[in-house]
Amino acid sequence: MKRTKIADLLTSPELNREVCVKGWVRTRRGNKNVAFIALNDGSTINNIQIVVDIEKLGEEFLKPITTGSCICATGLLVESQGQGQSAEIQATAIDIYGTADPVTYPLQKKGHTLEFLREIAYLRPRTNTFGAILRIRHHLAKAIHDYFDTQGFYYFHTPLITGSDAEGAGSMFQVTTLDVANPPRTPDGKVDYSQDFFGNATNLTVSGQLEGELGAMALGGIYTFGPTFRAENSNTPRHLAEFWMIEPEVAFNDITDNMDLAEDFLKYIIKYAMERCADDIAFLDKMYDNELTARLNFVINNDFKRLTYTEGVEILEKSGRKFEFPVYWGADLQSEHERYLVEEHFKRPVILTDYPKEIKSFYMKQNDDGKTVRGMDVLFPKIGEIIGGSEREADYDKLIQRVNELKMSTESIWWYLDTRKFGTAPHAGFGLGFERLVLFVTGMTNIRDVIPFPRTPKNAAF
Ligand code: 4AD
Ligand code: MG
């Protein structure tokens, strides 16, 4: 018999017909006459209850059906006698696909800590919490593609292996096929990358932006959505070494258009997730963060506050607040500063613009004051920076001057600089950290809990 997903059975139960469900046992309870199996198949946070007449199937037969085991159950779908569910199945037959020894299966009880679950990341998708998070993650990804598609953007695939360092951060993972224990050397003793796979030194990308700009200069509006890698040793609840980024890039947009796009985009995808993932968000709200739904509603219903970095720093200086990191004009803002502006001062998302050029990347459009660049960061409650972006420097001379000031090598980015020679145009874009978005929408507080297999310093086991 064909399997029906539990989500479909529970949303529109057509009763008194035979159905077949397959999934993993969450609990089994009951008495000597009847057993109740709560089954989950990942299609919804809700379990379906399977009622088993023990006399019919035999007590011995039921014994291996313990928490974590996988079964196929066939039976009559009837109105539920118990509370909290619309329908249940009166089993006529059960097939056991796989048992899970109660002595060794780690997910026996409810209420494991998130820390414990991180240690068994290979099994945690089986919990209610991670089921909810991963379904929300999926729907957010879908919403992002939908949004850009309806706005006429093209999904542009940028390389993961690159010879350039887009952010100038110098914290990249090297990619090589050379023997690291004994690499070939040039006469002056340096590693000879001409003998490496690509004929030069390569790394995993920290951002698809530079290549994305090439796409925008041909297709008008593009977005990337892919993994990015940063070897910073920042062991914080908001940093991963491997994270997913969405980077739209749009020809003819200026910084205001860029802010409008970022705000509209974020509101659309959050609203989409609230509509599609109502059960999962309600669960996380109840179990972890009672203000989650209110916070999501607040963000989609209010304008983001826009101000310059300079104005932001003034507010922080006047706040009388003692911050762990000192705040002054020129300082790179820390998450404590960002969250003060968002959560305490404005009480809404904030977009800061026009940062000092020293703390931002070389490609940002230079303002006439000679001190600031047309960058923008979108700051969110509980998260701090969720988006970083800018209008780009479209003028070849100004861009090359900045590259030289920063003593950057033009060797690996000549192709990028060329865009400013051949039909340059004003343009702007930004990068949304996907996991920070998932953090915000799920109300989780540690970024390791919103990606199936987090990659962090000293941790890439599974
Ligand atoms: O601000 P960032 O470094 O900007 C860029 O990479 C630009 N190339 C984007 C652009 O203009 N196209 O990173 C963008 C966003 C941040 O705002 C943050 O949300 C996220 O990426 N991010 C990280 N998320 C998780 N772990 C990390 N280590 C992250 N670093 C940045
Ligand atoms: Mg940034």
C-alpha cells in the first residue's frame, strides 16, 4: 500500500479509510491490552498516534518497537479518542524496518539540552526541536528563491574555489593538491604553486560578491546562494567556519535602493516562514522563546530605522552605558553596540550606513568627505549584524587608488578591476548570512543549532 505522509493525514483527515504511514517511533506507552505508538515521519512536528490491540499483534511482536525504531504501520484512520490530535490509526499490520536498542540509542527521553544534542549532531534531526528548525530552514531557502525570482533576479552560481580574497580578510582555507608535508619549492625557497592543481594558490571563497558583480554587469540583477568559508578563529554563538550566504547584486541601484531591497526582502521571507511554518514556530515559541512570534511580527510590521554610523556612534557615546569594548568614531561596532541600538534605543531593526573607510572593504563607494564609504549593515534584535552590503565603487581610478592604499595585490583581481573599464555602472548589493536569518526566525541563540552539521574551530567530525 502506498505511504501517506503524516502531515497530509493530519491536515485534512478523510476518516474511515485504510492508510499506511512510515516513520520513527517517538514513544510507546499503554497497558496490557492496548499500546499507543507516537510516530513521526519528519513531514510535520506533530506525531500520529497508532493504536495497537495487543491481542491481535502479540506482545512479543511489539517489544522491539521502542523509541527510535522505524516502522511501517497500516490500519484504519479514525477520529481520535484522545485530545490534541484530529485522527489516529487503528493498526491492522506493522512492519519493523529497523530497531533502536533502548540501551544504546541516545535519544531516549525528552528535554535533552542543546549542548548534549550538539554532541550527537548526527541524530539530532530526529528531535522535535531540530525537525522544526530544519523545516524552517528549508522554507526560508525556498522563500529566498521565490522572492528573487518574482523580482526578476537570476540565480548566479559563483565558484567555491577561488584565487582571490574578496573581503581582504586574509582568513581563508587553502585548497591544494600539493603534498603539504613536502611541497615543491621555487629556487628562493617559497612553495611553488605553479605545480599545484590550478597552477596558482587557491582558497575556498569567503564571498561570491566579486564574481556576482560580473553577473550584475550583464544580467542586471543577480543573486548568489551558496556556502562560504572563513577560517577566523571566532568561537562565538554567531560565527561558523562554513556558512551559507545570499548575495544579491543589482546594476543601477544606489545605497537607498539597496536598503529598500534589503528591508523588503527580509520582511518577505520572514512573513513567508511565518505562514508556512506556523506549527514549528509555535513549538519553538512555547519551548524556547516566548517572545519569538511577537518579535517576528514586530519586524515585518515596522519600518527599519536608517541612520549613519556617525549618528549611531553619537547615540552610543551619549548612552552612558559601559560597554565591554569601547566605542568611538572609527571603532568597528561589536554586537553589544549593535544590539543596544536595536533593542534598547530604537527598539526596531536598524540600518547603519556610511562607515569609516578603514573598517570596510576596498570595493565600497567612497563618499565625498574622504573619510566614509557607502556601506550598510542591517542590525536585528538578538542577532546584531544580519546583512552587510554597500553601493560599490564604480569609478576605476578611485577603486585602484583604494586598492593601492591598502597595498592589495591586483594580480588576483585584475578581472574585477576590468569591470570598471568596460561599461562600468553604478551598482549595489549585500550579503545575508543565512544561518543568522535562521537564528532570528527560530529564536535559537547559538548558530551551531541552526545548521545540520556545524563547522567551527576544532569541530568537523560529522
Ligand atoms: O559582512 P560580510 O562579511 O559581507 C560580505 O561578505 C560581502 N561580500 C557581502 C556583499 O556585499 N555581497 O558578510 C555578510 C553577512 C554578515 O552580515 C553575516 O550575516 C554573515 O554574512 N556572516 C557570517 N555568518 C556566520 N558565520 C560567519 N563567520 C559569518 N561572517 C559573516
Ligand atoms: Mg559585515
